[in-house]
Amino acid sequence: MALGVGAPDPDNGRVYKTKLRLDDGGRKLRVRGFIGFSLLGRTQTWVRDEAGAP
């Protein structure tokens, strides 16, 4: 699944294009931020904590 949304930079207020993708059965969320082309960006991977919140 991929979804294009915008994400603001809190430092300069600029809005970056983003792509979100779920991997590993929904356990990992890959967030890619970029300006212009997706090739000129950076990806962060967030992993779900299986233990849950205390």
C-alpha cells in the first residue's frame, strides 16, 4: 500500500511530499519524504512495538 500525503517541516514550514508504505504484515511503516522526485529523498522505517503500551 502506498499513499501520497504532505508533511510539514517544523523548522522552516515547508511542506514535503511523502509516501507511506506498510511492510512485514503491518509491523513496519516506511515513510519517504522528498521534494520533486522520490529519488531525491530519505526514508525512515518505524517498527511497531509488539509489547504494547504500559
